[in-house]
Amino acid sequence: MLRVWRPSGQELAAVSVEEIKDAAALKEHLRDQYGFPVSLQQLLHDGNLLEDGAELAASVDLQLVLIADLSESKNAARLAAAELVDNARRNRTNIVRTLLEAGVAKDRADSEGKTALMLACECRHMEIAQLLLEAGAHTGCCDRSSKTALMLACEQGDLEIARLLLKFGGDKDLQGHRGKNALILSAEHGHLEIARLLVEAGAYKDDCDRDNRTALMHAAEKGHFGIVCLLLRAGARFGDGALYLAAKGGHLKIVRLLLRVGCDERGFDNDGKTALLHASENGFREVVQLLLTAGSDT
């Protein structure tokens, strides 16, 4: 059996070499079984550092030493930054914690521009997100789609992570992909409680994305009645765009509400189509009747 010892003299593991062919495979085994990051592991035999490709004899004693300070090794620091990103995605909390304690770079990104914090938020790993934020991870980094950690949390509908990011200074009004901010994304995806959180935190309610649509218009288009109510109560400007988008989608309750607050049923979009025409073209008879009753013309 291959035996691995800690510097204290404690035996850590006894492993069959039939399962473990080289030092790299042994490091992965020690990561999976004991939570030691691969990038921090140093395996020694008779005081000599083993390369990852070193083959292991059937009966050998090895010593495992963990790098405590990554500032002492540029190569280990580079590997550790990549390992942090991967383990944030995989929700390996103990490995993330150990890497942070060793001083890993917290804001390195993967090939898609996502940092460990972004991946923790996107994958809804609350504990890892908190560890990273407490260690000083930057909330304002953007991935290749121009999305921040807060935007990703809003898309995923994770209220607690969104609240945590705001607590640590996440920019609620930053515009990302196609000009969408956190409130627009939460409205578009129907996440009422996150939209409420952002409104209560003072998010701009009337920002437009690149398609000149506000959070209210996105909520109206998707049929998210609760968010429409929330935004109207918060004083969001409604214009006429929300009405024809709601009518186009056949969202009767939203059309009724928008008419009640004063939307002009005669307004039209860039193609010259009114709410009535949109509803008629899409076969929404109840919406058509409601708009006719309100006095629409085509």
C-alpha cells in the first residue's frame, strides 16, 4: 500500500497503487477524499518534491505538505486561481475556503469571463458566495456577456444571494447585456421578491435597455402581474409601450390595470400598431373587447 503522512507524523491515507498511477492522480484523490486543493499540495518522497507525472511504487511512504501562502509560488498561485473558479462552480465549500485562506486571487475569470463569485451566484451556491464576498471578491466584475454577479443572481431568482450582493455593494443600476440592469432582468424573468428588494433599495425604475424598454414594459410583455403592480405603486412611468406589449401577449389583467392608471389605448408602437391591433392580430378576444370598451380605434 502507498501511504501518505502529514508533517506531524499522522498517517493521512493508505491507497492502492492499482487505483493511483502517478502523483497527479494521488493529488486528485486527496482532494476528493479530504478536501485538499490540488494546487496547494506538495508530495515529498525522502525529502524530494515529486512532479505530477512521477509514477508511484506499490509500497512507498509519501509526505503531504500544503502551501500555506500562495505569494511564495507564482505557478501554484496561477493554478489555485483556476481551481477556485472550478470549485466555486462545483459547490466545494471546504476547498474554496482553504484556497481563500492561502491567499488565492479572488477575481480571476474563466474562458467566459466569469469569476468564482459570478459562478457561485449563477449556480445559487449561497455559502460560497458569502465566503468570497467576505474575503473581498469584487462585485462589479462583468463576464463576456456584460453581466455582473448581481445580474446573474437576479436572472436565477435567488433572493438571498441578491440581498447579500447588495449588502456588499453590488451596483443595482449598472447596465449590462443589451442595456439591461438588475431590475429589468428580475422583471423580465418574473422574480417578484427580487424586484421588490431592488425597488426598496432605490433602484432606478425607469431605465431603458437598448430596445428602449423599461422594467415595467418587460413585466407587462411577459405577463408578470405582480411586478407590474409593484412598479406602478413605486411610481414607475408607464407610457403606452407597456399597454401594447401586454395586449400583444394577451395579458388581460395587466391591460385592465394599465387602462385604469391612465395608459392611452390609442397609442401605437414603432410600426404604427395600437394595442387593439396587436390583440386582434393575435386572437385575444377578451383583450380586444376590453380595449373596444375603453374606446380604442385601430
